Amino acid sequence: MEKKIIIYENDLKFKAKKTDEFLKDGDQVKIIIAFRGREVSHSSVAYETFNKFIELCQFAKIVGEPSMSFGGEYKACLSALLIRK
């Protein structure tokens, strides 16, 4: 699932809903927040966008540590929370 650093609230909710569907099926989801040009200097905005996205996902937990690549991408991997019935 790839997003830009600046994304509208409805788009973020839609992508979170789709991510939850993938996680319910048992898949892992790789989140990439892509930077363009000078946006790389605003990595705190990417971190805030990522945290908002995680809050919107109901079944997500972060696998490993989110990282910032040299090429201008913020990457993280998500997997499903264990749901007890």
C-alpha cells in the first residue's frame, strides 16, 4: 500500500479499510510513504501520517521497526493482531 506524504482524510480511511481487509485474510501489508523532491526534509509529517493510519487500522500491529530509506521512502510492515473469540 503506497501513499504520498500529504493525503486527504477520506483517502487515508479508505486505505485503512482495505488494509484491514487484507489483514483479516491473514496477509501482511507493507506500507510505503513516498516523498517527492523537498518533502524529504519533512519526515515528521510522514511519521504523523503513519501514526494516523495505524490508529485507523483496527487489526494492525507493526512488525519490526519503521525505517526511512535513503531514496525518500518511509517503510513499515504490518500484520494482523491476534483476535480471540
